[in-house]
Amino acid sequence: MNDNIIKGVLTFMVIDGAWAGELGKGGQGIVGIFFTIPFILLSGYAGQVADRYSKRSVLLGVKIAEVPIAIVALIGFWSGNLWITLASLIMLTCQSAFFGPAKYGMIPELVEDSDLSRANGTINMMTNVAVIIGTLAAGFVSDAYSPQGVGTPLVWLPGFILVVVALHGLVAAMLMTDLEPGDRDLKWDWNPLSTYIDAVREMSKTRLLMVMMAWGYFYLLAGIALFIVPEYTVVLNVSRAEASVLLGVMGIAIGIGCAVAGLISGHRIETRLIPIGALGLIVFFALLALVPPSLPDMAPMVRVGLSSIALFIFGAGFSAGFYIVPLQSLLQKMSPDDERGRFLGTANACSFTFLTIAAIIYSVIRPAFGETPQRIFLICSILMLAGSAYFFWRLRGTGLLIGKGIPDDSTVNQ
């Protein structure tokens, strides 16, 4: 939740808020790079920590660290200093980098193998609930922090909310179930890349590498989409709060899609959902690019246009749930027990590498689209078509995509 609050407020502020123009046109791409780089550099260490220590202890430690980081953000927003606020964003993502491998790595320790798909569906749904709340809060907080019209700026509000959320997260971590440490004899590797290299080398011996790449590739498209949506404040001339509703719709849709994918899968890893999800993403991204965002002939209010965009965004988000849940379950199932944290840390770094590439791509291509940034969704659709065709071709003959579903307790490493 806190990741999305601070990232969302910063994004709106560099588009048309208190720091508009300070990072150039498409400056939200720069914010995105600051957001993703720590995940890439630290996920290897995070995987080792998750494998070596109790994953519950790791989560408790990162939640303790989140409180002073939120206080730094409070100082940055209150003083109106972009660079202090960006520094707090970097610190927060450094902390979050250690959260992911422990969070997802503990799922197989808490549930039976036969419940992996449903557990992942539930966890992804609840994660997206937090994303939704954080995203919606970012829009309303941005309007209060830097009013677009008449109003007194509430400069203390973003930081105050970040501190409150951090404290609630700390309490939640304290209430978690105790878990045993992993590999007590794990030899620490200080090279931030060697963990990735070793994990990729091991993954390449099975289909796990292609599964990880297919999973990570989704974040390239999701990253580009998340940069486009806030620009509807300009495209549709709506408030930041209304634009954040579109981001919230995307989060709700992904959450529902994940939950439905988990229910359909039952006690199996239902890989046939992956191509269905990919097809949905291709279609709805194309619709977002090609259908006019406003429909003045139907009604004088911009809400009509907002509703049509929300419908397509919901379709894309729902499809994303079908795409990512089976892939995430395969990642967990196919990872060796004593290396799961490192494998998932590598997968996490892969996803954030794709997010970084998305930020770079957006910063480069955004000026070419002028007043119609929504057209960039067409690039997302084309990339999804090309990427899914490649991954499905590489996984041909394995039965992963056309089988009747893989039992969660079966072997899928062939």
C-alpha cells in the first residue's frame, strides 16, 4: 500500500502538480526507474536472506525499517523537496525488495502443495486490495497536497498517511505465524549478480527459466500501462482522484482475476488459463488504444468517456489474473525447497528489470505521442502478441499450456 501511495503521489506531482516539469515530459518514467532499480540490485540478497533466516523474521525486520523511512517521506513532502521525497521512495523500495521473496516463499511453508494455486490466488487478490487502496489514496492525497484549483495545500498529509500505514504493517507482521529458518549453513554471496547467474543457470536446466521470463514479461506491459493511466488527467481533463479510480479499477480487476483463476484451478495448476489471459490482454490493450477516450455524442459529461475506459481497463486487469496466477504457482512448485527464496528473488529481479525497461521505453517514446498518450496501449497489445507467441512456442511440446491442469503435488520439472 505504501509503495503505491508514494509512487502515485510522486507520479501525479511530476505530471501536473507541485513538481511539474522538473523531471521533463514523461517524468513519471524517471520516478518508475527510481522505483525499480533497488529491486533489481537487492533481490539477490533478499533471496539469500529469505533462504537463510525465518521468513517471518525477515518480514518483521522490513516492517520495522518502514516506519523511519515513512518519516523521511513526511519530511520531504512537508518541505516540498522533490529530492528528499525521491530518496524516501528509493529507501522504501529497498525495504520492499526484501519483502517479496520472503512473502511468496513462505506460502509453500504455510499451506499444503494441493492448495498452492488457491493460496496464490488469495494472496494476489489481497495484494491487489492493498494496491487498490494505495492507488486510490494517492489520487485524493495528490489533490489535497497540490490542489488543481482553489484550496489550501495539506503539505503534511502524504507523509502522515505513509507513517500510519507503516505502523499498521508493523502490527500485522508481529501477529504472523512463527516459521523455522531455512538453510542455516547457507554461504553468503556478496556479489549481487552471482545469485541471479547461479539461479538462471539452474533454471535453464528445466522449463523454469521460460516460465520465469513469461511471468516477468507481463510486468513490461503492466509497467507501461501504469504510466499511461495517470495521464488521463490531461486526456479526459479529470481530477487526479478520478484518474486514480482508473488505476483502482485495474487493481480490482487483477485481484478478481487472480481469485477466479485460483478457484478454477482448485487443487491443480491450471496452465490453460495462461493463453486465455494473454489473449484478453491483447484485445483489451488494443481497445484502449483504438476506441476514442471520450464520447461527446452520447452525453455532455466526461464521465461517459471515463466509464468506457474503465470497462476496458477492467477487462485487461481481469485477463492479467488468469495469466499470472498459474505462472506464479509454477515458479513456486518448480523451485527446489532449499533454494526457493533465491529462485523467487531472481524472478522478482526479473520482473523489476522488465519494469525498468518499461520506464525507459515510456520516457523515450512518450514525446512522440503528444496529446494522445493512450495510443501507447497499442504498443502494449503488439508486445503482448509477440511475447506470448514466443513463449508459447518455446514451451511447445511440454504439455504446460494445453494439458488438463497439473496437480499441485506432481512433478513438473521435465
